[in-house]
Amino acid sequence: MCNDQDRPCVVTLSAAKGLVRWAHRCFPFALIAYASKHGSTQEIAERIAEKLRQLGKEAEARQVDAVADPGSYEALVIGSAVYYGSWLKEATEWVHRNQAILAQRPVWLFSVGPLGTDVKDAEQQPKEMPEFQQAIRPRDERIFFGALDHNKLSFPERMVVKAVRGPEGDFRDWQAIEAWAESIARDLG
């Protein structure tokens, strides 16, 4: 633990040319790990981290592929964009790889994907949630509406959106996102 704060830290030593060097890095209390395809989920993760910091919690948002040691964090919030009813592959694989650690920490999950103002599909989405509920027992899960900017889509993606008549716009409810972050902060104490 860090001397001045009650949070995990890592001390590394290296020797080169007869000199010993050390580095000390403290990790924030909470990690908001995310997988985002076009930026909407990233912006939600960053807003959650920002809100937690405003409420006095150490927090940082990072792409799942950039998280080397999730065990360094005391609490984790994990989110992914949802495409075709599933989390992005990198998020699902990250949860599977780190399942043992996640099962021992307080974890919250969020998914970003529906467009518009209401969900029209009766099938549970994302499809991974029942498995995640069993394996890591998250404290809470949320589905947030996403954003769609045709200018960020590839040609094949634009054709799919056109075929299913996906609405363009930003449908994220920032008040609901911040309220959820506040509930996480309260739960963390």
C-alpha cells in the first residue's frame, strides 16, 4: 500500500550499467475498463470516472486492452458497446481472462448500444450477461442508450444501419449515467 494513501501500489527495481533504479506507482482505487468501437462507450466510461473523482474516489478509465493488472484495483466498472446483441470480443475475452480476479472484487457492468429512446428487442442483451452474472456476480448492471454518427461508420456499417433503419443521433442519458456513478460511489463507501 502507498505510504500516504490506502491504495495498491507497485514498486519496480531495475539495474542497468551498475545503477539500481526504482519506480513507485500507485494505482487508483477504481478502474473503469471499456471496449468502444466508435467512441460512445469510451465517453461514458470517462464520464463515470470523472463523476467518481468528483465524489472523492480515485478512478481512471482505460481501454480493456490497456489494462495490464486488474488485480491492482480495488473495484472495477466494466463496459462495452453492444453489436448484434453481444459485447465486443475484446471486452468478453478480457472478462474471461480476468474472471478469477473479478470474482473477488466489487464489479459493476454497463453496456452501450440501443439507439433511440426505448428497447424493442425482448431478448436479453447483451447475450453474455447470464454467464457474467454467474461467474463474477456483479453488484449491478446497466444498459445505456448509445450514439450513432454516420460519419464514423464504415461503408458496410452504414449499409446495415440503413437496412435496419437505425436512428442517427446521441441518445445517451447523461443524468442517468451520472446517477449510476453516484450509486457506485455510495456503494464503495
